[in-house]
Amino acid sequence: MKLKKITTAKSGSSRRRYDDACGTAHGLDLIGERWALLVMRELMLGPKRFSDLRSDLPGISANVLTQRLEGLEASGLLVRRRLPPPASAQVYELTEWGYEAEPIVQTLGRWAARSPDHDPSMQISPVSIMLSFRTMFDSELARGVEGRIGFRLGAETFLLELGGGRMQVARGETAGADVVFTGSAPALAAAVYGGAPFDALAREGALTVEGDRKLAERFTTLFPLPPKVEKRA
Amino acid sequence: MKLKKITTAKSGSSRRRYDDACGTAHGLDLIGERWALLVMRELMLGPKRFSDLRSDLPGISANVLTQRLEGLEASGLLVRRRLPPPASAQVYELTEWGYEAEPIVQTLGRWAARSPDHDPSMQISPVSIMLSFRTMFDSELARGVEGRIGFRLGAETFLLELGGGRMQVARGETAGADVVFTGSAPALAAAVYGGAPFDALAREGALTVEGDRKLAERFTTLFPLPPKVEKRA
DNA sequence: CGGCATCCGGGAAGATACTG
DNA sequence: CAGTATCTTCCCGGATGCCG
């Protein structure tokens, strides 16, 4: 009889931790493993299923995604829930505490935006770009701007509301929006952060703008990037 | 002649990265590796030498510390500098951009303080506890509190200044402080975050308080912890 | 097909020993 | 003191396969 290796033994006991009372170190114990924070990011705007997580996280393997979901669930950061019929699919949803991790995602993203090595021309997920609007929004620049902006990015739709120098972003239908962007998340990023003109993006078939064009133009100016760090030779 | 293994080949080429334009993902490429953020934390209050980093980071191996220092230097987050004689020792110092990562450390620490699994009775470094004061300081609670507080934690000394509802923390001599704490960082944590009475800590030889005792007592009340998340069964 | 479990190869982390 | 060399262990990433 073959002796089965007990690889799963001591699972929760002595996993690689920082033995440190510092809150930051404990935070890393919770969400410091590879992919963990990006899984949280993808769930920040609402629950998702396994396959959607996998396709929105370029390069994660099913193996690792399973482990991260288990770990985050064990830590109380997310729960797995079954959607009511007829959807009847299993989804992963952040707990209240899990949603409270958004400032971490934002602080890290804002800081990293100064990096000289940052390449914004890579793949970006719909949730990422919408979260980046929350992160980079400048309320001073948004004074007097009002309106509802819809986004159709692949299969996902979002609604963004501007008014009184404030902004709200959430999943939602685009019906009734003053302007609707339809296309890919990278193209939207190119328009907002890269200064790409709508016409060029439309010609490539990457992004279309329907509705209040003036509002759309103004919208792209509300998210200033911090100055880059100069690259040493 | 011994053939040297070219272990540094393809060093910068295809290290494990997230191929993602999201700023958060890029931030993880910069400081997401194991130990990286804790190395930054230890340097937040000023330069340190290799051995001090090693002894203040419980459990890091020299091997990994070397790699992290190399990586952080390559990313432009720290520089290695040689102290002028007679000290003439090599130290690692954060760049301006490196120091700007403090909000990340703080946001993560504040968030993790809600964890039901957090064990504050472990080892904590002098820099960690001083940084935690910056993180958890409540300016409302500090209205009307003025004074200079010194800390002698092992070989390191710090000076904290309170006044006008604000607080400053830095390395510095304790001479002229209104009250001076002398002892271990965990004991100081027990007093401020665990509510341990000074008498008990003094009896254990863990912490002594010299000077304005009233100010010392008041000081311990300025850093409220967020409510813990209830632990699921 | 979604949601895993299992096996495998490569590489990063951990521990220890050793060197200038 | 400031690392390097080496060895082991474990995690990550990819592939395959099971099972509802």
C-alpha cells in the first residue's frame, strides 16, 4: 500500500508568517500573499464568480486562485455565496471588513503612479479602471461638473455620478446616463490618463462616446496623475 | 580555475510580475515581495545598517535581506550610503519617493488592527511602535496636550512632540524631554495599546517612566484602536 | 463548463555555514 | 560587520483530471 504524503497536514498551523506584533506585518499576513490584494481589488465593486475573477486577473492560475479564495475566506475577508435561482451560481463577495481594504488599494496605487517604470499600456480590468477613478478623483477640478456617466466595458456596466464636487462609482445600468462610454478598459485608460483623443480611439474601434460629448471631455480632466519620479541612470 | 555560476543572468528580464497596467498591481511589483514593505518600514525613521535591519526584522535571513535591498535600490526606493568617518559604516536610506510609502504602511496597519487574529503580544521593533503612534494618533483626543516625550528603546532613542493637537515623531536625543520612557518596545506597546499599568511594567523591569507622570498617563490615551471585527465560528 | 484536487518543474524563501 | 555560498523546504505557475 502506498503511503500518502501528508501535504495538507499542519495547514493552518505554521504557514509562513511574520512573527511581528506590528499592524503592518499582520496586514501582510492577511493580504500579503501573491495575488491576494488583486483578488480583493476585483471584488471591490461587487461579487464575482470564479471564472470572472480568473479572466480579469491576467496570469493567475486556477490553483492559486482557489488557495487565495480559501485563505481570504478563512481570514473573514470574503464569503462565498450562492446566487438565487435561476442564476444559481456561486459568487465570492467581500465582507464589510474586506470592503474596508479599499484605502489600501488606493494608497498603493496612488503611490505607485509616481513610478518611472510604470507602463500604462498593458491590460487593465474594468474594475481596475473604475477604481482608479475613485483613487485619482480631484474634487477641486470637479467643481461645477454635474452629470451621470455610463460605462460599458465588455460585459460589465458601471454608472458614475458627478455633482457638488463629489463622485460616486458603482456597478449599474447605463440607461439614463448623460454620456455613455462603450469599449475596452485600456482604451478608456488611454483617454483619461493618456490624453488620447476620442476620435482616434473611435477610429480604432476601441472606444465610442454617445451623448454629451462636452461632459465626456470634461470628465477626462478630473483625474490628474502625480509627477513621475525621475529615473536614475 | 573555478567556474563562477552566472546566477545574475536574466536578472531584470522576466522576474515574476503582474502584467497589469493597474497602479495597485504595479505597486505590488515594486514592494509586494515578501519582506519588502517591512524593510521599508524599518527605514521610515531614518537610515540603518544591514545588521540592524536584520536584527529588527525577526526571521529575515541575510540572503533575502540582501536581495530585497538590491531590488529596492534598483527600483529607486532606497540608496546605499557610506557614513563619513569615523563611523564609516554603510547604511541604507530611503529616497524621497521611498519615504512617501509611509501612508501605505499606515493604511495597511490601521486596517489590520481590526483583525480578530491580531496578536499584539509578539515582538515589535522600536521603529514599528513609533510609527504606530503616527498611524493611530487622534488629534481630537490630543487637544490641549503639550509636551516632549522621550523614548529609550534598546539602543535607539526617539523624541515625540505634542502641541496644538499635532504630533511629531523623529529619532532624537531625549535630553530636555518632559517625560522619558525607557525599556522594551513590546512593553511600551502593552502600556499604550494594552492598557497595562506603568507600575506592573516597572515591576517586571520592562519599562520605566521618568519625569511628568501625568503627561505619560495622558499620552497613553491618545491612540485609540478601531473596533475588532467579530470572529466567525 | 465551473470549481476545484492533484501532480510536477522551477524558483523564491529559510536556515546555516562560511568569508573578507 | 556585511554580506556570500549552499542546501532544503515550500510556494507559485502550468497542466491534467475529476465531478457535479
